[in-house]
Amino acid sequence: MSTHEEQDVTRRFDVADAAPLLLDAHGVVTSWTQGAQRLLAYTAAEVVGTRVTGLLSAEDAERVPELAERCRRDGGWAGLLTARRKGGQPMRVMVRITPAVEPGGAAHWLVLVSDVAGGRGWDMSRGVLEQMVTDSPVGIAIVDTDLRCVWSNAALERYGGGSPQERLGRRLAEIQPGLDSEGIEAQMRHVLETGRPVVGYEHVGKVRSAPRGETAHMMSFTRLDDDQGHPMGVYYTVVDITERYRARQRLALLDRAGEQIGRTLDIVRTAQELADTGVQEFADFVSVDLLESVLRGAEPEPGPVRDTDRVRLRRAGHQSVMAGVPEAVVGIGEAAAYFAGSPPIRSLTTGRSWREERLDPLAKEWATGLPGGRAATFLELGLHSVMIVPIRARGITMGVTTFFRRHRQDPFDEDDLSLAEDLVSRAAVCVDNARRYTRERDAALVLQRSLLPRRLPEQEAVEVAACYRPADELTGLGGDWYDIIPLSGARVALVVGEAPGHGIDAAAAMGRLRTAVHTLAALDLPPEEVLAHLDDLVGRMAREEGVRPEDPEAAGIQAVGAGCLYVVYDPVTGECAMAAAGHPAPAVVLPDGAVSFVDLPQGSPLGAGGPPFEAVELTLDEGSMLALHTDGLLVHGDDRDSAGAAAADRDRLRRALERGAPTLDRRCRAVVESLVPARPHDDVALLMARTRLLGAGRVADWVLPADPAVVADARKEAGRQLSEWGLQELVFTTELVVSELVTNAIRHAESPVRLRLIRDREALICEVSDGSATAPHLRHPRATDEGGRGLLLVSQFTQRWGTRFILGGKIIWAEQSTTDQPD
């Protein structure tokens, strides 16, 4: 130990309850005490008369001459040594040596020895203690068992409450009125009752002496006991951690902003999330005003907004610590024109924030033309401090965020402004992302809705209702579609499909698929052949673009991987044929309400290649319902590949379809509402069709022998049937069509020959079927030709005609309008 360290120990410590012993000038033990015997275990007979070096470790024994010299020179010494107890056990001891003079004048040394490791250590002198606690930069106080102050140091005065003399005999509530003293005194009582200290208690409150009112302190409490162990009071320490607390608050607010702002790609919701976050332990009222072009998803002008006479901003979000947001004079979605030169417009035009610690209490809002004339002074609104921060991201200004304080009496300072700018800058990126997405999504939605049927065509085969719900803004608009296509013979095709991907690419792919389906439907092909041609078309387009089906970029570009369900229903026979390409099978609701799902073979998605598509045929009773839907109606989240989840989803759909409704349209919408959230993960399309049957009064059917003489009889039967239907104006044309079609069938085709007349809603359909698979061709004969004019005449006198192939032959049909006849 150095001389400086020894002198420091000597100044700071007094030995109390130490074991004394006496040495002569040569270091021989001349007197031994019971305390020394208890400490080192030697008896007086064993020690007295021996040198003190025998009581020390070998290393410290060598230091004895040096220590003796220092004692003679300095008049004493204090420090740490290692003694040897009886038996050789080492013991670290604190030693203080001071001169002792006997009456005879012989020099002796009084040695006080204390065990360093045994007890609580060296007791400090009163002077040292007073110096430590009085000059400590940490606030320290002692209260008695009644929690009244009996002592405090000068450092505590910095935290308010007056000088140590002014604190004496007073409780915390009396020392610092307005301070939340109940929580602090509760900690003191706990320490008094249990004796267990409380360390690191954090107290946040308002004190009058603090410049900003709210402060944070870290406090520790320890019980003081008397010699009998009875509690005498509590001493506590106080450290100001206000800056650390505020920094932690700022970080917590920014963390919350990162979690709560930008969870959607909806501009208004993002603005409201910014306002909601701003009132959390920061401001009392927050408003977010955006340029109207931003809310439309348009591109604002680059750089700051020009300083014009007035700038229209629209309220996109606001929040208050008060229920009902009483401070708001503009409602969500409402607009106000701000005066040029007003603080909000200055922030817009300069791109810089603005802060006012104390508002003019009689000043009004800076806007004009407020809805309902709701202008009010800041005094009426109770607002006293404000910050305005421009919402800027990627070089464009989109609006302003305004922070007000009402209940918090401390005004906004520079630190608050810095925090507000950090908060708004994070939100600004989210607002701009939402703006950009809104523009793209609106374009995709307009494109998709323009490609979906504006109204479902009128026909006699089925009663139809459809419902479409686009995906939420995070997932992005998909490529789901539905369609109903009238076919020949009063039949109808029901189509539901889904193009992969999201956004404009998916909508464009959906448009191409829908156009292709319409083209193939006009050929009167069976469902499986329609899908086969559609699959070839998608695959060929992908190959021409050099895109492989397994490539990620194939989806949504060439409709590779799209799904489609194609259903054909015949209202004359009640027969229904369907095929699917990577698409869910439809549900069937029977007239009695029973719900089942068609056991339909699942073909590969379009363009993916695979085995031929298979069709299923079934006969439906009149009044049965078909429910065609995309997989978004059933699949939510990541349960797409779960068999259990698929079964549960089907069960949910079954229960939804079992519920009745006054109309088919209401029933269709009720199914979607019950199964699909307001913002679904995927697009949803549902097409419901209730079947009808054309009874005997709407259909006439004759089987004709293969004899040319029967043509005249066929004409007569057709004319008679039209007279019964009240369609006399069509008799001549129909007899001509029947004559030509039946004659061609008898001459060029095979038996059996069949004639059928169908009276549809707005058309008369004439069909002649035969057993030949050869399609007729329209010819344009020369003036000298004797034949070949049959089909030409049919095409001239009817609105539409065509050929469709059936099992075992073909049908040639011609259609005339029953509502657009000449007078």
C-alpha cells in the first residue's frame, strides 16, 4: 500500500470494536487482551514476550522494520496486513498503530486490529459520513417512521421542495404540493414493514419547480434500524433521469409508429394511424391534412407546393385525447381552403416545420370555407401550443401534420419538434406508398370492372345473380371473373375463372381469357373441348413469349396457371355438362334445400399441360341452384393446401347456401358476406344460377323419316305450331327455313332426322338434327346454278344460324327474333 493510500485510510476510518495489543519499541508484545485472543486464538502466555513478526505472514513480517520506521517518522500508521491465527490460518486484518507513552517515558505502540472479512467492515467517522452524504451529488433524505423528513442533503434541493431546513418535520405532500406522493410513501411503508430495500423505483410526476412540469426520478429506499433492530426510519436516494426517460419515450413512440403506421396501403387509414400514434403520450390533438390529388393517388407537383391565394387540403385523419375529438372543426373527408401565408401553407411551400410555444388565444383557425362555419378561436378550443410538420417523401410534399397541446401545460420544445419530424417522416413514406398503390390499384380495378359483365344478359335458361369482391390493398387486386354466355338452342354457358397474380397484369390476363372463352363458346363446343382449346391458347402464347409454365413471371403475364370452370345448361332437357381446369367444383342446391358438391375431375391449370380434361353430365330439376365460385370464397390465409381446412371451408359454404333469402341476388350477397371478410386476402367471385325448364308448351318436336315427301308435312306442322304460339308473322320465314334444313338433312345426311321448334324469351329457334358429323357449308351460287341456295336463304331470313355437334350427329339451327318484326 502506498503512503498516499495509507494516509487516505487513516483520514477516512476510525477503528471501532477493534482488538488492542501493546508493543514495545522493538516490536515485542508486552500486553495482550481478550479481544486479541478472540481474534487470533492465541493466549497471553503464548504471545507476550514474543516478537510481533510471529503473528504475521512471512511477506508482511519482512515489512515490520519499514513500518516501524514510518511509525517513528509519521507518528503512526494504518493499513491492511495478513495475520496468522493459531494453527497457521491466514486472516486479512485492518491495523492501526499509534504511539503510547507510559509514565516512565518508555516508548510503546498501541496496535488496534480488526478482521476485514468478518463483520461489516470499518465504521466511518462522523466527519467522513457527513462529508459523504452532505456533499454527494445524489439527493439523499431520511424520514422517520411517520415518514416525516428528519434530514436531507443540499443536492435534494435541486429537485424542488426547499432547503434542508424547510423540509424538516414535513411529509412529501407538504414539501412538494402536486407531486404524486402516495406511490413514493407506499414504497417507504413497504420498506419499514418488511425491512427489504427497494432499489430502482422509477417515479414520473409533475413538480412545480421543474421547467417542463413532468419529471422522472430513480429512487432507492433502505430501512434504518437501532441497536436492538427496531426500525427508526427510511433513508432514500434520488437521481434525476428525466432526460433518459424522455429519450426512452421518444424511442418507444417511434417504435409504435413503426408497428402501427402503414399496416395497410390505404391512404386514409395510414393518415389516421399517424394521428392515432401522435396522441399517445405526446400531443393532445393531431390532425393530418393531405392534398386532394394525393388522396386520388395522383402525382403531386415535384418540390414544394406553390404559394397561391388558397390551397385546398382535405382532412385525412385526426385524433384527440378527448372522446369525440371536440377540437376538430373539419371532419374526416371534408376540405378546407387555407389562406396563403398561414402556418400550414408556409410549411407546405417551404417544406420546413413550424413551432409556436404559445398560441395567440384569440386567433382563429388558418382556414376559410370550413363546413358548417365551424371556425373557432384557439381559446375556445383550449389549444395553447402547436407544431406543423410537412409530410414529405421522395421529394414531394403531400400535406401537413399538426400537433396541438391542450391538457399538457408544458409547451412543445425543440426536442418535441425533432421527434415530430421523425414520426412524420416515417409516416410520409407509408403515405406515399399508399398513394402510389392507390393509383395502380384504381387503374387495375377500373380495368377489371370494365372487363366484367356490366349487366347479365337476359335469357330463359336460368335466373342468375353474381357478386364480386376485390382483394384488400395489401394483397392487391387479382384476376377473378365470371360470365354468362347465351348459346344456341336456348342453352346457356356459366363461366367462373381466376387469372394468377395481382394488379394490372392479372386484370389484363383475365380480359384475354374472358375474350377467348367468348370466342370458343360461339363455336358451340362441349365444356371439355372449350378448356382444351383454352389450354392450347395459353400454352402457345407463353411459348411465343419464351416463358415456361414453371417460371414465376409466367403467372399474370400469359395467364399460365389460370383456373376456369365452364358449365353448359340446357333448359329443354334439364341436362348440365361441366369441366374444370384447376378450379373448385360448383355446389348444387336442390329445390328441397339440400346442398352437395359435384364430383368433378380436376384438370390441370391452363397452360400447365397435363391429361385431357374430363366433363361431367347431370340432370337438374327445375329450381335447382348452381353456385360457381373462385377459391377466394373458401380459402383464407395459408390454408390452401390443408385437407382439413378445405373440408371445413366446404362445410361453411354448405351452411351459408342452406340459408334462404327473399331473392337470389340477396342470397348471393349473403353468402359472400358470411364467408368473406370486408378486406379479403384474395379476390372473390360468386355466380349463382337457378335453373328453369322450358315446358311442353314452349317446345315442339318431330321425328321425320328419311323421305323427301315429308318436307311438306314438316312445313305444315311448323306453321300450325307457330299459329298456336301466336307467331303468325313468322310462319312464312319459318316454313322456308324448315323446308331448306329438312331437305338438306334428308338428301345429304343420315337418319334419324329430327325437327324441333323452341320458343325462347325473344327468339324462335328452329333446329334440325341428323346422324351425320359432316358440317354444311354456306355457298354463294352463280345465277345459272340450280341449287346451293338453301343455307344462303336461311342466313338471309334469320338473325343467326349455325351448327353444333352432338353425340351421334349434329344440329343445324336458325334463330329469329320474336320482338323485332316488321309491321
